[in-house]
Amino acid sequence: MINFSLIIPTYNESQNILILIDRIINLLEKNKISFEVIVVDDDSKDLTWKIVGEKFNSDSRIRVVRRVNEKGLSSAVLKGMSIAKGKYFGVIDADLQHDEQILPEMLKQIESHDVVVGSRVVGDGGYGEWGFTRKLMSKIATLLAKIMLPINIGDPMSGFFILKKEIFEEVLPKVNPIGFKILLEFIARKKGIKTTEVGYVFKNRIYGETKMSSSVIQNYLVALYDIRFGEVISLKFLKYAFIGFLGVFVNLFGQFLAKSFLNLTEPEIYRQNFTKPFYAVCFGFEISVLSNYIFNNIWTFKESRKFGFRENVLGFIKFNLISILGFLIQVSVWRFSFELIQKFSPELMFNGIDYICNFFGIMLATAGNYFLNKNFTWSEK
Ligand code: GDD
Ligand code: MN
């Protein structure tokens, strides 16, 4: 039976990976630990997957997964874990920056913990020769995580850790696979998780280059929000509401344009005429439906984004139908509240009151429309 599955995510690490695997084999054999190594490579240009496969093709402990349709560090780690056979799942970078020599100590600790983290901030740990800026960024990221999330480890950004298989199985459905902070996902999403840290000094990269980028940082901030507030207000709804918020201005502006066009500047006209002000509201509405569809398609629902003319026409029709339903709510609220005010508090009647009534209608319609669009217009296949 395999005790320990060590996952190594790689992207263009051909000059590092063989050195690392050799070191790991020596170390774990010496410590009499039964293990497997799973390299998860995202179809590296430098053929990392192939080099490993060729060198270790007769060693069944060394497995290689070549992913061609997916990319990303966190999702690669999850992929490795999903096929791992051990009791304990470890993750280590391929670039020799993490010190594999502490693995036996980490494995000792995992028996009485859920997660053991290779840490730059405890015991003999350190950042090595990191420059000021990178160190500062890491510290800020760590601080943010500690403020926002219920975690009690010093180096939650570490990509070097071991966790129990049961924890992986339990937390997996909640994990967001985007980005670099996979450890954070596990420790922050499982309440009362038992963690500990083992120190090591982060080494300099000698071969190859880092894949850390500004999108990694952006994903990180998104993930912090998602872990902390995602269950209360989903990030998608937040985006949708933001687009909707901008849409309100497009909507009101459209109404303003149409009102000017139709010469509806006197409130007096509302007592005699329903249809003309109604056209103005309709116009504002349709303009905002169009702009909201475009923004939601490229941003809010980008995972199920529609491409091409046909798909977008269909999507827009759905979005429009749902919006019309919302519009019925909007108009009812708009006109009804307007009538109410006119009847019971005529002193509140001023030129702009009709915008305010319309605004309340829009708010109510937004919530209902979000639900329908998420499940109908941009439903994930
Ligand atoms: N399969 C796969 N797919 N592997 C990837 C990908 C990817 O898209 N991106 C990076 N990797 C692999 C690299 O080949 C390397 O083995 C490891 O993931 C870490 O990538 P680096 O690009 O070297 O990251 P880093 O050194 O800048 O970041 C390290 O420190 C961070 C904290 O400061 C990593 O340990 C991070 O996990 C950690 O959060
Ligand atoms: Mn690195």
C-alpha cells in the first residue's frame, strides 16, 4: 500500500524536474516511506512530461499526467490528488525552491494533523534571497488572508504542504480551482482544521522562470472574497449587480433622451397621458438591456460566454424575454408607486419623482432576473 503521494505541478521545468525526482527517490527510500510521485504537466513546450516519462518509464512509482485542455497550478494539483493512491497527499514545486529535505519531518507531523505546511516563517524557515518587493507582496498577501479568513498559520501562501486524503475528499466540492493559492482553499474552507508548520528556507530558482503574474494576484484577491463572502453573496451576483447598476444609468439616460425627444418636460402631462411617458421608459429599458447583455456576456458569465452571431442572438432573445418579465415588475412598481405618491403625498410631486419610482422598480427586477439568467440564459452545460 502506498503511504504518500507527492504531486508536482509543472510547466516548463525540464531542467529541474529530473533533479528533484532523483532527490525525492533517494530521500524517501532512505526513510523507508512507500510513495508515488505524480507529475502533472500542462503540455509544456519544453516537453517536461515526455522527459519524465522516458526516464522513469520502468519505475511504476513515478506517474506523469499530461494535460492538454486545461491550465493552471491549482487545478493541476487537484488533478494529481484526484488520481493519487496514498493516504497523504503532498505538493511541492518542481523548481527546487522548496526544500524536499523536510518531507520526512512533515510526514511525521501529518499523522497527528490534517495539514502540514512547509513554511518560510517558523523555526529555521526563511525567504532566502527574495528581493524587497516580492517579500513585501507576499507579506501583504499573507496579512490580507489572515485578516479576512479564520486561519492560524504563518505561511498560508505556501505551495508546499501535505494533507490527509480525507480532507481533500471532504473539501474538494467547495474548492475554487483558479489561481495559485490551493493550500488556502483547503485550510480556509474547512472549519476547525488542524494545521502545523515545518520551517524551510526558500531557495532561488536556478533554471526556468516563475509563472507568477498579475492575473495570479487578481485571482488571489477574488479568491479571498469568494472564500469569505462567497456563500452569502456570490461573486457572480456582485458582478451582475454592478453591471445592472451601470445599466440603471444607461436606462435613465435613455429615458431622459426619449423624454426630451417626446417633449415630456412638464409633470403636468402625466395626469393626462400614460402612453408617452411609458414610451420613454421603454426606450431607456431596451437600451440598457442591450448594454447589459454585452457586459454580462463578456464579464459576469464569461465562463459560459456566448460566441458567434447565432448564439448571441439566441442569448440576447432569452435575456430580453427575462428582462421583459423584470420590466413588467419594474413598470408596475414605477407606475404604482407614482400613483400612490400622487394620491397620498402630492407635496412630494416634483419633476424628478418619476425617476425615483422607476429606480425602485429596477432594483426589484434585478434580483429576479439574476436568478433566471444564471439558470436559463447562461446555464452551464
Ligand atoms: N501544471 C502546471 N500548470 N504547473 C504550473 C503552472 C500551471 O499553469 N503554473 C506554475 N506551475 C508549476 C511550476 O512549474 C512550479 O513547479 C510550481 O508550479 C510553482 O510555480 P512558480 O512559477 O515557480 O511559482 P512561484 O515560485 O512564483 O510561487 C511559489 O510561491 C508562492 C508563494 O509565494 C509557489 O510555491 C506558489 O505555490 C506559492 O503560492
Ligand atoms: Mn517557483
